[in-house]
Amino acid sequence: MNELLPRLSLRTRLSLIYGSLFLVTGAVLLALMYFQTSSAIAKGFTVQSSGPLNNVAGEGPQGLVVTGDPTLGGNVMATRQQLSSQIDTRKGEVLHQLLQDSLIAMALLGLLAVVLGYIVAGRMMRPLKKVTRTARRLSESNLHERISLDGPKDEIRELADTFDAMLDRLDRAFDAQRRFVANASHELRTPLTINRAVLEVALASRRSPQETKVLAETLLSTTERHERLIEGLLLLAKSERELRTKVPVSLPEIVRGALDQIGDLPEQAEVDVGAELVEAVTVGDPVLLERCVANLVENAVKYNHQGGDVRITTGLMAGSPVLHVENTGPRVAAYEIETIFEPFRRLRPDRADRVGSAKGAGLGLSIVQAIVRAHGGGIEVFPRDDGGLSVTVLLKPANQLAPRLAVTAPA
């Protein structure tokens, strides 16, 4: 029973509780009535005798008849026993009929109590349904919407008011985040752009000594790394926000665009990249989806070995667009899968670390996860037996929501 009840809705559980309470109290009331009626009948129906047979009197239910010839005399004791037997039989019939009728009435009233309880519970839970509908509609773009529940100031009204207050805080927090991202985009990029320009001028100048050019090249490389880090942070912040663009997107086209983005990176790393692209259409932001695929492919190429492979496939799984990226490379422990999506997390061949890697800023997979979640999809990652990772991204089809996959590791 305990395992079944959690599967039922709150309204159904309340209805069953109402009906059960009615049946329990009805059963108690029926038992009391039965015993009281039995006691009253036992006291009210007696057989008395005094003297001859014609003085034998029976006080019992209507229709009770005692036969005998008073002129002939008779056995008083036998007549009394006959009368008592008939009275006991009729008392049993009356109690049995009472019990039967009461049980039928209680069953019908119990069923009626469940139906009425279901209706009453539905009316009582209307405010909760309003809270639920509002919560489902809410997103970053309409956090200004409020429940504004009317009615008595009871527990449900208090819950709705608390929810509205929470929405106020979230609205202010999201607004502050948007302003911060916009300001950081300008304030962080501008000085780096100036530094890059100064360093490039110094490198291009013939009057700059060789030592200055070596220093400028080092600083320019550091500046490029900082630019990539800032771009990654800004893209991560943008990916975690609600999508502004939602258009039909072909996964094969996205993969081809992502391969164009990474350019000759596979050739430089001496990694073979192959693609088997089957048409699958999702819905979302093409720019973010292309960045998602590019990050997955870049990660598969960078964390690989010379002569390794990267295989990209697209298609449909249970009617939903799916992207699969698989690569060779160093072995990855299963316990590290849960942490590779953390920002600034980098996997080394020997261990996972947050610093000391020149392969990237450690934001690639964090951005992938944020983009997939923003598109209502799911991502599943597990290590391959012979090294490398297998990543499956399940996205939202153009006509329905995609099921969400948790980030899991094989048992």
C-alpha cells in the first residue's frame, strides 16, 4: 500500500483517505448499533408463564403464534420452549437483515464519500494547480509574471505569496546577471584588444630589438589565451540563459559548420575525423549548437593520441535527434565522468586537474552541457574500454520535447 500510494496523485490519495475514514467510522457506528439493537431485542422479547397453559403468554415480534389447546391442558414447559425458540429465530432474522442492509448502505455511502471527496479535493487544490501552471510557464524571459493568488490568507495563499517573493528575488538576480555579462563583455575585451594591437605593432616594427619581439610574442600568446578564456566564460554565461533564437536546425549542417570552425586542428594533431551524418532536425539556436558540436570535436581531438580517431554520427533515436561523438585516447576512470563538466576541469592522461594544461581553459564541456540544457536536451558520457570517451547528445525534435538524459557512468 505504501508503495502504491506515492504513484497516485494527491487528489486521488485525499479521496481515498476521505473514503477510508468514512468506512472506518461507519464500521464503528454499525458495530455499536448492532450490539445496542441486539441488547434491546433480548430485553424486550421475553416468555413468561404462570399456572395453566392458557396463562402462557408470548411477547415477541408480530406474527409469532403459539399453538395448543388450553382446554386439554398441556405441558407448560414445552410450550414455553416452543415460544422461546420462535422468538430467538425471529430475533436472529431481524439482526441479520439489519446487518445486511447496513453493510449495503455503508458500502454505497462509502463510494459516494470517495466521489464527493474527489470533487471537494479538486476544488480545494485549484490554487495549487494555479501555482503549478505558473511555475511551468516561468522562464528567464517572463520572471516578471506573478501568481497573485486571491482568497483567504490560508496555507495555500501563504505558499503562493512566498513563491511570488522568490520570483522577485530571482528576477532581480537574473537582471543583475544580464547587466554583469554585458559590462564584462565590454570591460574585459577592450584592454585585451588594446594589448593585442600594441604587441602586434611591436612585432611588426623593424626598430624593435629581438629581445622585445620575443617578449611580445610571449605576451601575445598569453593575451590570446586570456581572450579564449574570456570568450569561453561569456559563452558559458550566455549558454546558461534562456534561448532567444528557436528555429529548425539540421544536425548534419551543424556538424559540417563545426568541422569548418576547427579548421586544420585534426591534421595538426594527426587525428582522423570521420562523420556519418543522417538527417535529423532539432530546434534551437544554430550558433550555440554549432559551438556545442565544435567543442565536443575539439575536446575529442585534443584529448587523443597521434593516429587516433574521432567518429561523429547524427540520426534519430526514439524520434529525437541525436548526436554521437566517440574518440580514442587515454583511458578515463569512470569516477571522473561526474566531474568533467565542471568549469576549469581538465583531464590529463594520468589524472584530472584544474591547472597546468595548455590544451584549453577547461570550459569546453561546461559550455556543451549548458547549451544542451538550454535546448531542453540531455547528455550522456561514458569512458570507452580501450580509451577515450563516448558522448551522446539527445536534443529536442522540432515537434515535441526530447527526453532528458542524466550524466551517468556505466555501472
